[in-house]
Amino acid sequence: MELRVNENLLSLNPFNEGLAKELASGKFALLPNRDQSGAAIAVFSAKRHNPSESSTSSVLQAVVFQLDFALSNPEIQRNGLTCIYDMSGSSLNNFELTLSKKLLGILRDGYPARLKAVYVVTPPLWFKTMYKILTPFLKDKIRDRVTLVNAERLCRYVPATSLPKELGGTKNFSHMDWIKGCVDQATDSNRNSETLSNEFSNDSRALEANRRAVELFAAGAHLTSSPSQENHLDQRTNSSGSLQDTVPEPRGSSESLNTVGISNGGKHEAESAEAVKINGMSSSSELDFDERQEAAQQPSIVMGNGDTLLGEARTLTTDDHLSRSDADGLSSDEPEDPPPKPPRPSVTDSDISENIPAEEEYDGECVHQPDGHGLDMRSLVEYVLTQKQSGMYQEYAAIRAEPPTGTFNASRHKFNLPKNRYADVVCYDHSRVCLPPINGDPFSDYINANYVDGYKHKNAFIAAQGPLPKTYSDFWRLIWSEHVLTVVMTTKCMERNRQKCGQYWPAEKETTKDYGIFRVSNLEAIREKDYTITSLLLKNTMTDEIRQVTHMQFTSWPDFGTPNSASAMLHFRKEVRWYQSQALETMDVAWTGHPGGPPILIHCSAGIGRTGTFCTLDISMCRLEDIGTVDICNTVRKMRSQRAFSIQTPDQYEFCYLALIEYAQTKGMLVGLDLDFNGYEDIESDG
């Protein structure tokens, strides 16, 4: 996110002169076919880049504009991205070290878990030397994915049927058809926002301006191609690796779009369209609602081929995308290094509390109910030992392959993009927590958080991203409006010298900070070996009402992978349940809902990795105490239907199984059972 802000990558207008020129240059594009693993293929042609003619910022904007569009597709989100850096025919004059570092930074921090492989094609000797300079800027996991390869050997890594002819493949590729699709989708997503912004979508002037801008863009850069050439169609992947379900087909064909005439150097007079600026916006309430509807006219610009691009459109924001599955928040808690060896179940502290009872009369529409599926703990141990580690990972892969169960319109809306910590971690519309609007501003209700059911407890949790400085006040608005008593944080603010979450509460005892209309005071902090418990006093300065909130931060999750033992997490979960029950008993207003109380607010960095792991354990332990069985697979599936892509890595999924075995041992459920894990690890570690 920091790089996006620094390089002006949050609000991208394809009609901006520099960006339009880069889009038309063809130096970066997504191919219509996939590699053998189903990953989409992006190609950067080094010989097309001239640092003296192209600004670094414009190149990055073109790359991000296309990547964000491509990665809005669920199939690509699941299967990831393969990048080809084609150095064929290039020289040292085409190489720009600063740009290379920033491109790697974008891939590393903006799309880390999706990047499956990087192939540098025909690298000259001088590049191999430069690569040694770049190496320190790469994380180990990404460095391991980089392969230097000669052009004639590229087909050994990527099928020839998925490559264009200039890379030794067999396919034709129309770059401008791809660009038209990007622009068409971007403008379309802005004008089809009736649910979120009727003020904009019902404005016929803005709609017409957007429509004309798309047509003008298409006419402004000509690239001959036959109808038989493969376009980017909305299809699904087959076993051969061809592209199916990659990107939406452009609304209009090349022929229909090119009917609009343009004269070089001409001026185009048209009605002004809405332009919305969101860069620098600190929160939804700080930008006046009326200011968002101001109109601005886009100037004429010249494309790389000399044609004039005329038109106007709203300022288009990079689309925000779903998480795929590789960490606690992609750019968040993913294990950049290979995951550690799985934990061995061992008898640990048996001081694990009983679970809060769930009562049938409060079930509502809760998705986690007792059923005939699942395994008792002895059967679960046998299942794990039989399936081995590879079976656990395969089971997770099947879950991961399931498509999203809802839409993400609110998260993707341009006014809400700055409120998302990661561009590819967004939340479902159907389960998102809506904040009370401020001054009638329909966009002030957004926060990246979803309701998640517990066992026989509707909306037992709220799974949220770690707050950003610009969303601190929104986070406390959520706590207030949802009557949250307990906040569970499963990350440190800083890990691996990267910020995972903002310091959204006063860290020191007897200190106070204001967040919007809320004043938060730190009454006491108890620091244990594995967690810190802070008592906070929350005051609504508009009403002078005061509430107490317990903040519980788990600090023993390792920087890479998952804990070697679940004992600390199990004990922490016990503490969370105890503090929640104590707070419920002392609520100033009688609680008439579920006996478990108001939602427990849980977050990590992105709110899907460690957060999903904690929720899965709690749900499974409650079910185990109730009916004596667990069903981790379906528990995770149902949870992901409410908070998209919860449980992000196979080792997090595996940890849930092994943590429950540890829990069962502490409860005496496995007495006399031979827990021989020799041979369990049948997957070689990359480390």
C-alpha cells in the first residue's frame, strides 16, 4: 500500500497521457492463456522500454492497472500469476534499476502470494551481474521463484500453446483487445454502482462520458488483428492450461468501437464528467460528500502511435481484489519462507476452560450447526495419520479451489479502496459490517470487516483487517455500534520490519488518545509470555457514554508459518472466552441476545489468515464439547462463505487439525491411543 501511495497508484485514469501511452506501448500485458498450473501469464518486454522516454511512475501505473484488472477474476486469484521478463533484443539502455526494484516491490508487497514464478528470458551477461545487486531486495520465497532461462528453453517451463509466437509459442495475441477489455471493465465498474452510489450511476452525463471515453480509447490506438485471434474471454481453465475464465470480454467488438472517428491533434468538446480524487483521503468522513461529485474535464492526449486520444471520464481507481490463499493477508502474514515442520501433538497444560454453552433458541440462521458429519477425536487422529501431510494439503487445495460465494462491490468501490489495507483483501457484501453513516454519506458505512458465525451462535465474531491510521476512528465506531466487549489481535504491529497493523489504541498505561468522536484510555496492561491483555475505557464524546473494552493481543505467533505447538494458542483462546464471559456479566445494559454475548472482534493484518485459524479452532472446540465430533473441512468452507478466503495457507489448515489433537489430549480424549507421527511428513520442505 505504501508503494501504491508513493507512486500514485491508488487512483488510475487510463486517459492520463503518461498512462495511456504506456498501455498502448505493449511493453506489459497479460496473455490470454495459462501455464500448466493454471496460473495467468504476464509478460514485460524489456526492449520496448526506453527510460529516457517513459517515466517510472507511468510504467508502474500501467502494470498495476492491468494486474488489478486481471486479478479481479476469481480463477486467477486462485491459480496465481506467472511473470515473464523478456530481455530478448534488449540492451543495457533498456534496463532501469529503479524501475526493476519497484516492479519487484509491487509484486512482492502488492501481489505476493499470487506470484507463482518469474522467468527472465535470454538474460545478457550484464543482467546476470545486475541480478546479484537486486537479490537482496527479494524475499527468499520470491527469489526461489525466479528462473533465468534461454528463449528456446522457455517452453520447458510454460507450454508453447500458452505463449505468443515471439516467445517461441504458437498463439497470436492482440494487445489492444486486452487493453480495451481493461478500460471497458474499469469504466463499467464505475458506472454500474447503483447499490453504492445512485448519485453517480443515475447521472446520464457521467454515463455517456464514460461510454464515449471507452470508444475513443479503442479508436485511438489501432492494432490490426483478425477475429480469430484469441481475446481475453470469461472462461474456465481446462487441463491443458488454456485460458478459461480469465477476464471479461470487452463489451464492444473492435469493429464497433473503431467506428468513432478521431483526428490527430484535435480537440473534443463534451459535457464534463465526474472526477473523484481520493489520494490522501484519511477517512470517509474527511472528504466532504458533495466534493466527491464535482465534475472535471479530461484533456486530449497523444498515444504512442501518434493518434490523439480524446475523451473524458471519471478518475478511475485501481480495482481492489480478493485474496487468494497464501498467508495472513497476502501482503500480510504469509509465510514468505517455507513453512516449518508441522507440530507434534503432545500432552501440554490441561488447564483449558470449558466452552460457553450454545442454546438452540439463539441459533437463528447460524451456519455452524450439529449434524451427522464429522469425526470423533480418535477417528480424527486415525484420519490425519492416514492422510499424512500431503492429504491435509490436498484437502485444503480443494477448499481453496472453490469460487467465492458472493460479491465485493462495496470493497471495490473507488471511495472505499483507500480503507483496505491490502488491494487483494476485500470483504463480501452480504456479510460485511455496515457502520452507521455519517452526515448522510453513503460511503462512510464501509469498513473491511465481516460477520462470522460461531458454533450455534449467529454473528459470534467480526473478522476484520488490522486498522490503518485512516481507519482508526472507523474501527472504534465499529466497536461502539456492535457493542464489542472483547478485541482479539493475533499479530504484532511490526513483524519482519514490516507494519502489519497500526497502533490504534493507547499502548501505555494511564494514557489517552482520541479517535474521531471516541476517547480511549489505557487503564491497565497485563503482559504474559504469549499475550498482552489491556483494559481500555471507551468514551463517546458526543454522548459522554462510557464502556469498557478488553484488548487481547496474541504475541507468540511466529514470523513464518505456524506455531510448533498449539498450547499457547489454546490457552489464549481460554482467556478470550473467560474475559468475554466476565465482560458480559458486567455490561451496563442487560444483554438479551445469545448467551455468548456481542460479537468478539478478531483481526490480524488482513483478517483472514490467523483470524480464520482462531475462529476455526473456537468453532471446532465448541462443537467437540457439544456433540463430541469435529468437521474441520466443512467448518472452514462455511467460514469462508462469510469472510472470503479465511485460512490462507495449507500449514494454517493443517495447524487446525493438529491443534485439536493437542486439545483432545489435554481433555483426556485420547488415552491409550498410539500417536505415532513417524512418516506423517511426506512433503519435503523447501528449506
